[in-house]
Amino acid sequence: MPVAIIFDIGATNIRTIAISEKGKILSIASRLNSVSDDPYYAGGKIWDIEQIWSKLKDCCREVVSSLSANDIVSVTVTTFGVDGAPVDLNGNLLYPVISWACERTIPVMEELKNSGFVKKAYSINGLQPMHYNTVSKILWLKQNRPDLFKKTYRWLLLPSIIIHRLTGEFVTDTSMAGTTMLTDQKRNFSKELLLECGIPEDFFPTLLEPGEKAGKINSQASKETFIPENVPVIVTGHDTQFAVFGAGGNESLPVLSSGTWEILFCRSKHFPSSEETLKAGVTSELDSKPGFFNSGIQWIASGIVEWMKNLFYREYKDSSDIYNIMIDEAKSVKNGASGVFIHPAFFPGVGPSSFYSTKGTILGLTISSTRKEILRSLFESLAFQTREALEILQRECKINPAGLICTGGGSKNSLWNRLRADITGIPLYVPEQTESTALGAAMFAFTGCGIYSSPEEARQHMTGYVKTIEPSTEKDLYEDNYQRFKKLGFILKDLY
């Protein structure tokens, strides 16, 4: 039975996952991950590569020991975007990997905004100007450690650091490159943007497409991981792109990843790069496949539910059933939440509301209002926000959604799912496999080693949907409130 080994580095957990060619998870091993203090910069936050590598090796040995090693046909690495580090000719880090959680690069991004670089870069690659984007880290190094900048042989993004330890090769993939704010629409590093930043054209290693072979497991890596020598290592990269693909996303099926944050992504051949989409928070990354972009919008979601849980449901704080209690209460309230109305911009500057509103607002309260009405209104407003984001992407990315795929912890909420289907007016699909990132990466890993002829063929054999939620007859009852929701942001703009 062919098996792919996935190294999955998350901000909270480091995991090694074994997946069969039919999409079955055979084994998972996990260790906790966390940022560390930067020993060279007071208050700075880094990822300790030696700790990450040690934990990956421990996980891998645990997983491989549960398998027949001869079944392993490919290995790949997937993780969050943007983070990387400068290395020398031998792949040794010249400076630690600065974490996306570090705030030292905020002034750098402000400089880029003031210089006009951000608008130019957005017109070229569509990436939102976040202070943790790779370009900010490179320029911070250039400004603060010019000696190390000059010594840099290559800048390796996080998956590339692990791939080098597995194979000795210097490569990066386009899905990770697309998070640097330095690429163009043709899936190359932009010579214009590199020149403007004073970054050499050969600063990054060879670019490969997801599914291409980076190299083979070398003898040292084989000893340390228990993976047989010469097993091909296939590049994947940025976890978001492979979650979208692994969940089944295509031009007519956007993907909503629902957790503390919600991120709505669509796969499109059209590239949105106007000032309006910049203000609306639309970001575009290079898709896992050439010819496509992943355009998305994100906003705080379950994070607000957590806030309400801590505020209104303290008597259940030790109950393992607290979320079912909350959902059942919200279900007992009719649509419209007895006139309670929420605008969910509780995290300023993100999501569709960033275009007009700056703060979360609860309206329509009376002395008779209850917590369950407020909670019901929250779930409705979050579904309104999903529809608003979907309409923005539909307009700007020229897509025609036939349904919406929902993954993540928020997809387990039956009320929320019902509201999403009714308020968007299209079917909601929940995948049977919750590990969509690892699954998507495995599809490319199996393609790269020849088990499947394409990731699309792999997806046909490796994924499915556990349930479909069709819009109900109540969908029209939400229309008036949705139109009020869209107007509310502009009204609140003057207040805040």
C-alpha cells in the first residue's frame, strides 16, 4: 500500500502524518510548538529550528515505526507562510527564523506603505500588506544586520529549511513564494520589486511547482527519521493552498476555513488588484496549480464565540458540553434574534467590514434581551459576513459559486452550517476528512512520485463529503436583515 509522509508544521502543533493513496490517515504523531524569544533581539519572537527539527524527527520515527517502511513512496513538507531565514552555502542559519508573531517589522511595513511600495506590490501580486510578510523580515535584516544580509547565500522559507535537511537541496515552491510579497502573476519573483527593495535576484533558491521533486532522502536524514534512503521528497508548501485543494475547492466551489478566524478562499483565473479590493481586505496568493490564484478574505469568527462563552456562559466553564448548550440555546431563538442585531467587526481592520467599519457593535438590546438572543444574532451576523465576502469575491474574481465547502472546527456547528446555507442561498458541503491540508499535500506527493497522473486524479480517489446542507425554505426570511447588515457598516463608519 503506497504511503505518503507529511511533515505538517503548525503554530501550535508539529506533526508527522502518514496517508494512504486512498486518503486514509494511517498514523499521526504530534508535539507542541511555540515561539521562542530571540536571543539576539530584545522582545523578538522566533521559531527555534533545532527544536522544530528535533520534534519532527521524533514524530516521524514514531509514525514510520507503525508502518512498513517499504510502503513509503514520497515525503513532503507543509506549513504556514511567510517565515524563513538567511542561510550560508551549507544551509546553516545565519539568523533565526523570525516568527509572524513578532512585531519588530511593523515599522518596516509602515515605511513600505509610505514609500508607495505597497500599492505597487499589490498591483503586481495582490498580497495584503501584513507586517509579517517575508519582505519585511528581509528588509529588517538588511537594515539591522547588514553584515548577515551580505553573507546570505539564499533565503529559505520554512519548508525549504526542512527540505534541505532531508535532501541537501536548495529549493522553494511557488505556493510559499507567493506569501513573500515579492512575486508576480507569472509565478516568478518580480525583478521590479526585488530591485526596489535592493534584494539580489538570486536571493531565493530555485523555484519549483507543487508536485515537483526537490530531491531524495539522504543517508543522514534516513538515519534520523527512519524514512528509507532515496525516497523522493516532493514540494508542496503553504498550508492554505493545500487545504483549499484537499477540501475539494475549485472555480465553482469556494472554501471557508472556519475556526478562531474564518478565511474564505476561491480558486480563480482572475487576479483582483484594485484599490477597492486592497481596502476590502482581499488578498491573493499563488494557487497550488499554475494558472490559478487563491483570493481570499479573513475575519475573526469563533474568537467572538469564545468571547461570548466567557462573558455569558461562565457557569458552564468546566463543562465539556458547553458548546452544545450554547448551540441549543441559540437554536431555540427564531431568526432575527428578537430584534438584536450585531455587526461583528470585533477585530478592527480585517474582513469585509474593514472597508467601512472599525468596531464590533450590538444593537437592538432591551431589558428583556437574553444571552441566547445575542448569541443567535452573532451566528446570523457571521453568516451575513460570509455572504458579503462571497459576493466580493464573486464580483472581483469572476466566479459563480454553486456551493460552499466548509472545513475546520466551525463546520461542526449544526446551527451555523444551517445559517450559512440559508443566508448564502447555496448548498454547504462538509468534507468527511478533516485533515484537508495534509490530504491536499498528499495528493501532490502521490502525483510527484507517479502514483497518480495529476493532483486532480488523486483527489477523485482521496476525498468526499460527509454531508450536504441545502438552503431551506426559510432562506428568504433573512434577506431583509442581510440588506440592513450591509447598510449598517456605512452608518457605523461615521460613529467610530
